[in-house]
Amino acid sequence: MFTISDNLSNTAENRALDFINGLTSTAPTTPLKVALVTALGDDATAGTEVTGGGYARQTLTVAAAVNGATSNSADLVFTNMPGVTVVGVEIWDSAGTPVRLWYGPLTASRTVNAGDDFKLVAGALTLSLS
């Protein structure tokens, strides 16, 4: 289990502030997608996304937030992965030019062999704001 706490990209921070302050009512283009990364990014720069094998971003479903947090409500299964070490995740919207919203490290890096699946069970990915 791991938590992405307050790790919003600069773009997401600006959008959240604009929404809370009534300057926009626009939500991200759904569905949101979870990407796996082999090198972490930061507020301004995306990490290095996994490529190869059958890797593809997976759709994120979450429940309504409670006490400033929510988590994935369904398993996220990345099938037929390339041989890689995953160090973190990023969450992107589905716009024509996708926008990165969240990012964060795994609790511990996970090495995956070529052809294996990578799974984040329901409830393992927690998103929170404080």
C-alpha cells in the first residue's frame, strides 16, 4: 500500500485552486489513467514511463473522498510487462494531449520480469490532500 499525498503536478495545483476559487468549473477529462514510471518526476516534470511489452496505462476508479483521501476501488493490472524496475506511479487525464495530475513513489521499488503482470490491488493506491 502506498500514498500519494499532496503530490500534485503544478498544472493540477493551479487547476485545483482555480476550481476552489470559482474561476472554473472544468474537471479533468476522464477516465483518469495510472502510468508506471522507472524514474520519478516532480511538480514540473514527468517521470520516465514504462514502455514495451504489453504495457499500457490503466483506468483509475475511485470512491468519493472521505477525510481528505480516496483510493483505487478496483485492481489495477498491467499485463505482459517488459523487464523493468517500477519506482512510482503517475495519474494522467485522458485529454487529447494528456495532462499529468498526480505523481509519487511506490513504498518500495518492484522489479518485474518480462511477460509478468504488475498489480496494484484495490485500496493500495491512496490519494490524499491535507
